[in-house]
Amino acid sequence: MTSQYFLKKNVKIEPLVNRWHANPWLVYPPTAAYLMRHHLEIMTSFVKHAALHEKAAASRKIRGGPFVQGLNAQDVPAMGALIETTRRDGAHLFGLADDLDALGATLGAADGHSLVPFYEQVPPRLRGMVELAYQAGNRAYARLMEGLYYDAYDTSALQSFALAPLWDDSRPFCLSTPRLDTSDDVLLDIPFADPLAVALTASRRNGLTPAQFEALLDRRSKGTRADAVAALFSDTAPPRGAADAHEPRVRYFGHACVLVQTGSENLLFDPLISYPFPGQSPRFTFDDLPDVIDYVVITHSHHDHFVLETLLQIRDRVKTIVVPQNTHGQLMDPSLKHTAHALGFENVIMMSEFDTLELGGGKLHAVPFLGEHGDLDIRSKLGFLVEAGDRRVLMVADSNNLDDRLYEHVRRRYGKVDLLFIGMECEGAPVSWLYGPMLDTKLARSMDDSRRLNGSGSSAGFRLAEIVGADRVFIYAMAQEPWLTFISSLEYDESSFAMREARKMIAACEQAGIDACLLNGCVDIALGAR
């Protein structure tokens, strides 16, 4: 009898909410309610127009649109079954969305006078869970008391995992396609914070006991065979994690995932880790992470930066997770601290602009993050500056340099920067692409097109690099790596606007004597003393 069951290295562990790829907004109940409404629309459209979805999904031009990928007319019955399950199991969330809509409509009648009379009109299920207030301009809104919604509208019963061996990087786009019970994936109905889920997500390194494995079999969904589960495991223990760096270094794992090792602490930014498989392109995987990650640092809540699939699999080695402070009680800007707690992370630190976290071997400074959120009042976004000895590394993620003066303030406060990591997704999607399901009114086309999720272009990026005095510039977070296709709709080629802008940025930096490059894949960067 096998004494321990180790999950094979090439097996994905994909967290799901109602059979859709899990992201932070599907964990927080109010945002989950609106996204599940949107999912119903996509699934219903597929049932009615499966051939249209199949044709649209094959087009690169509209990749990322609301078209189901990898399914066809034969999958219509299974999709119909998921629709019925969604309506039944998500009824409490759909009721929540209806109540929030009704409250918003009621507050539309507020004209600047006292809001006290409106408390009597709060839907019964929301009583004691909102505060009514005015924003500047006398626009009334309801501030949601976020912690209470996790209690009253728990989504854990909708949570599960899809496991499957990966032999290449191709996976359906996560925002448009659910995992059906008829798929080849092993589906396990386990909430994310359940002790069995904690054991499962750590089972590559620690293995499962026979009792835990039997418990896992008891959680498989209808139609998942026991031998299919067993085939994903081995009785051979894998090698342990990569040795900690004794000298400061930076290790690039792809997209916006960067490991900064100060020599005394390990800080992992926006974790998104690839799985290994035979014949893969060069990459770092979970095996290349240190055994202990002192801090996971999240720059913002977008699904390619706050990646639940990776976070849950490194949960056992993370001491503390650092997240940006949100706008309290605003629907589209939920607390990432509450989300992290709901995922089973115990030690969570929230930082605001210009906060400093003291490290054993340096400091972590929070830097303002402008733009990239469609002009919405979303504050759970930060850049970060790491001081390691006498070296400084600035990560600005997808920040758009909308005002040079901001980085003049950053330079004055913290000094010259050695390494700058900057994203240049400078032709982002319209704001409705990501936030549309949660907007209370549909935007006019011209408004939507003008409010894009843009990062810095070459001119703004170069000015930023010059102002902070960067010696080296790394353009990152461009979703170029092949393992990003399931989580990003971007497919750049050399003629793409963002790639042209990246080349302009590199040329401008080189002309100014600044070393610059576009990152893709995996890179080790020494961070020695000056």
C-alpha cells in the first residue's frame, strides 16, 4: 500500500467557483453575484448559438470576448445542466445582486438632504450590512460592510478544483469558459480554505497520507473515477525547493511574477508560476521557488496579478501576504485582505501609498499606482520599491505614468533606483471588458473606448525611468509567455502597438545610457552592492 501520495509536477490545480476559473471577485460574494449573472449570459448564449461560439473562439481578433472556447454543440446538454445548477446553487447570490440593484435605484432619489429616511427602504436582507452616505457632488451610495457578506452569502459551497495533467501550454481562456462535468478534468468539490484543500495544494512537496487520499476520493464530483484521481499522484517524493540566495538577486518567473531575494528575506511579487512538462520552453516552475517565502506582495487585484491558482499552491510556504488598501465598502474595490483571509492566509498586511514595511535586510515602500483601471475609484493598487542593502528595485506593474511629478516625489523620498520593472500594456481593453458586469449603467461606446485599462507607453515610461534614475530597465507584465494564454487574451506579434512601444522604450533608454530589455520567460538578475 502506498504510504504517501505526491501530486505529479505537471498536474494543474485550477481553483473554480461554480465551475469557472476562480479570481478574487468570485470569492467576495457581492462581486461574485454580478459575475455569475454575466456567466449565465455567456452560458445561455452558448446553448442557443454553440456554432457561433465555436467559430468566434477560433478567431484571434476577438480572443478574450464572451465566447466559450474548446466546446461545441455536443457540450450543449452539459452546459444546460450547469446553467440549472448555477440558478439553483447561486440563488442567494442572485438575490444579493437584485437587492444591491434595488438599493442603488432607491438612492437615486436622494437629492442632498438627509439619508436617514432611506434606511427604512434598505432591502431586508441588507439591513445592518450597509451605511448610506454621500459622495462629493451629492451622489448617494451604499458602503458595504464587507466582512458581513462573507458570513451571510458564503461562496465556499460553490468552490472546487479541477486537476489534469498538462502536456503543453494550451488551456481555454479563463474568463469565457467554464469546466463542465463532462470534461476530462478531475473535479473535486472542496472549498479553498478546507484543511483537505490545504493538504491537496501542498501535496507536490508534502504528499497526502492514505487517509487524506481517501478523503479526496470522497470529494470527487459525479462522473470522476477513482482511478483517474490516482493517476495524478506518485509515491515518489519530488526534490525540495531551490536554495535561498545568500547574495541579493532578482529572479523573473514570467509576466509580473518577480522574486526578490535580499539575502535575508524572500519577497515574491504577483505570483504566477508555470507547470513543467516534457519539451517545455525555458521557464522557472514551483521547483525554483525557495522553501520559505517571507512575503508575497500583490500590486493589484486584476486576475493576472492576484492569481488564486498559484497563491493556493504556495500557501504552505508563505509567511505573510502584503496587499494594497482598498476603498472601504465599494463594490468594485473589495478588500484583498478579506479575500486573502477567505483563501486561508492568516498573516495579511495592508499597505497604503508611501507606507513602509521594515524588513530584516531592507525596506518595502508602497508607491502610488496611477491609471490602468478605467478611471474608476479603485485604490487597491500599488507599486513597490524594495531596498536591499544599498540597492533599490522599483516595481510599478501596470502603472500608467500620467504625471511625472509623482515620480519626482518618489525620487526625492527614496533616492535613485537601480532596477526598474515596468509594464507596457499600453493599449488595454475598454473598462467594460473587465468591470462591465458591475457597472450600474452601461457606458456609451465613446466613453468605454476612451477609458481603457492602459499602462505606460514608451514616452511616459522613459520619462519615469529618467526621473527615478534607473540604471537598468526591465519591461515586463506583457503576457508574452506561452503559459499565460489561459489567463490573458493578449497575443502580441512584432507589429503590435505595445511591442512597437516597447522597442521605442528600449531605444530611448539605450540612447540615454540606460540598459533596457524586454523580459520573456525566465531570468536571473544579480543585485550586488554598488
